[in-house]
Amino acid sequence: TPSGPTITAPTGTSPAAAAARASARAISIHVLSVFVITHWWRASPKRSSALDFSGPQAHQTAMAKDKTPATPAGERIAKVMARAGLCSRREAERWIEAGRVELNGKKLETPACVVGPDDRIVVDGKPLPGKEPTRLWRYNKPTGLVTSHKDPEGRPTVFDALPPYLPRVISVGRLDLTSEGLLLLTNDGALARALELPSTGWTRKYRVRVHGNFDPAILKKLANGVTVDGVRYGAIDAVFENRTGYNAWLSVSIKEGKNREVRRVMEHIGLDVNRLIRIAYGPFQLGHLERGEVEEVKPKSLRDQVAHLLK
């Protein structure tokens, strides 16, 4: 036997120990990989429910969601009533809440209802008329008329003054008692609502006569919008035209059309409005209409201007 010191391998360097360490590292890497993939997959909005790592229960829930029935075909009942020319959507909702509408023989209690072509709608005891072709009229409203079908104070209304040959119509927006000029009328409540929305982007143009002295430069500031008594009004394009004594004529354009917007903003900058004439609403002009005169917009012109709003 050879003499000399016995050489012992350092601890942990044997083939068995090395194999154990390699196996441990492989397990750690595998566990980490599964954790990362699982975390990413759960966070991804586009993951496939069939490959979800969260277990069979989540898989079943995801499959159940895939089988959720689609929205029923049809339209909201208020929209159908408006399209029939009876009223606006908001009025339709109020009529339903007042118990004036029946659906398939039963009184309807909520406007949150979708109806189809086979549903029978009755309003005030009369079947809902079929949808008429959409029509639009330009009307030169005189002062002294209320833009309402009924006035609680008994004042004369726009609709009292209209020619008897017109069908039942509703107004697109309003002009107050002392305002005059272009008022659009339609037999389609859905169209009226669409044209009233600021999102439609149609400009309302007015000629405004004001009383008082002012610096025309103040009008330019209105282009940035203004807040009056807590109400925020968007950009207003106001341009000085001419002056006669203490009265001045302005050209004013707005897109929101909030209640008495022009009058309130003018008053805010120290001007009293003593005449307000609307001369345009979007592409439709007052033109040469005489006071109190009504003229229908030609069907082709109407389609060209509003077809995209009724889709």
C-alpha cells in the first residue's frame, strides 16, 4: 500500500451531489417559468379560455360567457314611437311612464324595452301608425309664439299657427317667445333628436341686435367659451357688423344651442338683446322665407344632409 496522505474530494463535488444540484436548478427554472407564463396569461385580455391556467372552474365560466345570448334584434320602443312621428324619444318615455302605452295587450311600465316588427304597440288606445317617410320643413317663426304643443299659460304656440295641411310635426330644438327666424320641423322624432345633439356638430347662426356701448374686441374672447351663473358655454363666434345709434348688429354662431344661450352670454358681457333672428341651422338656411311661411325641404336634399344620422 502506498504511503502518504489520503486525498478526499471537497464536499459537494461528488457526481451524485452535482446531479442533485442540476436537478434542483431544473425544478426551480420550471416552477419559475410556469409562474411567469401563468401571470402573463391571466393578465392578457386576449387569452383563450380553453388554455386558461386558472383551473377547470375558470374554464367552465369562460365557456359559459361565450354562450351568453346576443342582444335581441329590434329597437327601443321610444325610438320606434319617435320614428312614427308621434313625439320625441323623451316624450315617448314620459308617455310610457304615464301609462299611455300598451305592448301586445299589456300596459307598458318602463321604456327600457326592445320591440320588433311583430310587436303590437298601442298609444292612447290607438295602434301605432306605420313609419312615414322622414320629412323636414323650414319655418320662419314670428315673435310671440311659444315653441311647444301646449302652453300652461295659454299663450299661442308655433303648432297652433302652422297650416292645417301639415301632418303632426315636432320642432328641432326651440326658439323662445321673443326670438324669430328659422325653425326646423319634422315628422320624425328620431331625426329631431339627432339634429339637436351638439355631437352632430351643426352650427346655429343668428343675427343679433343689441343695445349698449361695447368694445368689439370683447367679442373675440367668447371664442374660448364662457361660464355664466355656473353654466359653461362652448366656443361662440361673435362678429360686429354695424351700429345704428345705441343699437348694434352682431353675427353670432354657436354649436351647443343651450337654453337662451345667446341672450345670457350677451347679458353677461353687458349687452341687452332686443332682437334675435336665427338665419341658419346647419346646412339649412332661412333664405327668403316670409314671416310665418313654411316650406318643405326637398327629399333629395334631405337625404344628402341627414341620411348618415338615421343609420
